[in-house]
Amino acid sequence: MLKPKIPQSSFYGSYLYDRIVPQDHLLRKINAVVDFSFVNDLVKDRYTPDFGRPAEDPEFMLRLCLLQYIYGDSDRQVEENARINLAYKYFLGLAVDEEPPDYSTVCTFRAQRLGEEKFRSIFENIVRQCIDKGLVNGKRQIIDSTHVVADMAITSLSGLIKLCRRNVLKTVENQDTKLAEKLGIKDLQVVKQDRFTRMEEGLEKEIDEARSLLDGVARELKDKKLRVTPELQKDLELLEKAVADRADEAKDRLVSPVDPDARMGKKDHKRWAGYKGHVIVEEESEIITSVETTPANRDDGSQLRPLLKQQEEAHSLVPDEISGDKAYGSGANLERLDEGKITGYISLAEKINIRGADLFTVEDFRYDEATETVTCPAGCVTSHSKRDLVMTEDQRRHGIVFQFSRCQCADCELRPKCFNSNSKIHGRAVHISHYHSYYHQMQERMESEEGKEAYRNRYKIEHKVADLARWCGMRRCRYRGLSRARIHTLLAATVSNIKRMARLLWKTTDRPPLERAMAA
């Protein structure tokens, strides 16, 4: 049951707010340009109308959640500030002498009343307000990602397995103390030093102990001395994964049992454990129109399609142009933009020859699509080809492989710069990708004046990423698990948007909104 919200009322009325909270205060600006009343209808299905204790007003609770990301407060801090800070009280609609709810109410509202689905709807509603106010038109957008550090400590490999073992034994202990002692809980001690041991130190011993524990638990389960509970099953799966991840060919490796969804990410020379926040930003107004969260080991380019689809489904928003760095320059992405009639300005990675950095690359060969022939730098032509390049049983590179003959390459003066194979049967092979025409088209576009302008304007998304990381709390995740990490990035993106709206729309002039955005 919802508690009816009473407007600010006390002996002082709004006198203190008018005198103490400046007219140009950020929270006054947000109040003036953003409408949060929609949240009451949005969460109506999460409340029982005529049963239970009266709950806090949803709009009031949403404002508390937003304050946490505007000023970097924890649940406890936002409660304390809402008690003593007049600007907070003004924004929340509290009377001067009115007490805020307990901090635990904020946590309950965020996790149970809203959750990922409702926070997504809130973000989309704010974007809809931006569209209605003329701040978003899809003329040109920019896509990028930033790292989000998980809320956990990183341990060594041996320490990781030891933590997983401890979790299994603790769960067993909740069922049967003596059985946990039999399986070795008294012999297991996890100390702080386990975080700093060298990668190989004690690893083999820990793997043997983990396998022994898995076998022991399996026997006890078979003898029905243990029950299969969701918690025990989860801990056993994490321990099994921690052991399996030690294989050289293992991918998607576990980082910590504290946050099992977090992964190790790498970008340029930077490594971190956690997640990635992917965003699409309107170039002119710098409003975020689409946001997604993935584990840190997910490829940036894989999120182009989902982000475009997200804003199209929510707002029927399809950009005329979009720009991005070389992480988004895959052939599949370029084809997707072409099919969607979106003009892309995507930087392309420099082609290299994996057999030698000083050898000719595919770009040094001229491909004639009409005759399906390839001409090498020395002028030799071949039409001998076969479809696709098979790398492994599960991996193919779609396109055409052109094979020059040994006679063409044997006495060529450019052979030292072309290939270093000692084959007595074949000459140089050249793979022309299925996406060759898209790459060629994008390369020409990036060399044009429009492409250079789009590249220069990429600084705007760097501004936005810096704002999300430094001033909206996005850099370090507040919560654990992928679903809650998505809540974290959605809240950060929502706060970034409402702050941007406040800057662009407060005390508006007669100029069009996008013209004001450029001036700002």
C-alpha cells in the first residue's frame, strides 16, 4: 500500500529553502526541467493497493536513488544528508523538520520495487523526455565503452580456488558440522596473504585439494548424507569452474567467487576485473540514448547491434550517422550499418601480415570484383580461387582465397617483400573477405572531409565517459552480479542525462534546443 505524499509543510514553509538553496543550484535546475511523476504509474504493479503497511512514495524513493549517484552517497550517507542538508530536503519534497526513511528502505526499493527492468524503463522515459524537448534527433551519434571495476578484491589463482573450497565447506557446514570437518574445513585457512601469492605458488596443491573435495562431496551426495540445495549447487559449480579454468585453452575464466559474473578485461595497456559499460551518445547534445553492461571480457564491437536495436525498439530512433573507434570496425558491423542505411564513420584497424610485419598485406593487392581477379604489386594476375578460408573445424573466414602459382612467384623480384613460404607447389595466397567492399567504402569515407570531422568530434564521447566515471559514480560498481551491475550503469547514465538536461534547458532562451546544446 502506498503512503500518500504530503507536500512540504512546516512552520517555516518554503521560507528557508528560498533563502538558503540558491536559485541556480543543480537540484533546483533538475526540478525545473525533469518530470519524475511517471514512476508512480511505472511501479504500480509492485504494490498491493489496500493491504500492508503504507510504503514510501515511489517518486520520493527514486529521487533518493538519484541523489546517491549525483553526489556519490552510500545508502547510509544519503539518509544522513537527507536529514541535515536543506538542498536534499528541497529536492525530495521534505519539510524542514521532516525525517527521511531508514537507509534500508532505499536498498529494498532499489532491489525489490524496481530492479533491472524498471530502471531500464526509467532510463528510457528520461530519454523520451529529451526527445520531446528536442535534445535528441538521431542526426549523428557516437558509440564507445568504458571499464567498470567490480566491487571485490582480486586474489591469486591459488587463493581463488581456496576461496571456492571454503565456500563449499561453509555451505556443507550449515547442513552437517561433522561432515564439514570430515571434508577438511578445519585444515582450511584463508588468510590475507593468499591475495598476494605468486601465480604458480601452491597452485597444483590447491587444484588437487579442490578435486579431492569435489569427489568427497559427490560421495556424500550419493549416500544422501547431504542435500542438494541451490546454494550448495552454486558453490560446487564455481569450484568446478575455478579448477577447469586452469587449463591453457580455457576461456571466460572466473575472477572471484564474490562476484561470479565479473571477468578480466583488457583495453590498450589497461587491465581490470569487472564489467564494461557500453553507450551510444547523441553528438550534438551529448545525451545518452542507449546503454548496456557486459562482462569485461566481451568484445566492444559485439554491442553495436544490441545498442542500435535497443534505442530503435524503445524510441523508433535510427541515427542518420554513427561514429566509433576501430573496436567497432568488424565486417559484420559495417554490413549491419549499410543494411540499416546508417552512414558509419568507423576507424579501421591497420592491416598486418601475421607472417611478417614487413610483408605485403591484402591492401597491397588489387581486387577486381567484376572479373573476380586479383593483381599483385608486381602486376601478376590470378583468377584461381576457392570459397572461404577454413582456419579450424569451427572457424571460417568468409570470402574468396586467390592462389598465385609457383611459376608466378618463384623468380619475382618482390618475393622477399611478399611471402616467405618454401612451398614448391604454390605461390602467395590472398584472402579477399566477404566484407571487402564495406572495408574499402569505409576507408574512403574516413579519408573524406566528413570522416575527418566525425573523427574530430569523438572528443564528445570522451567527455561523456569521463562524466560517467568521475561524477556519476560509474567507474566502480556498487553492486555484485551482472543484473545489479546493469542497475548501476543505468542509474549512472540516467543521472548523467538529467544533469545534462538541467544544463541545456534551465532558463531557456528563444534559441532552438540543439543550438543551445552546441553553445553549452
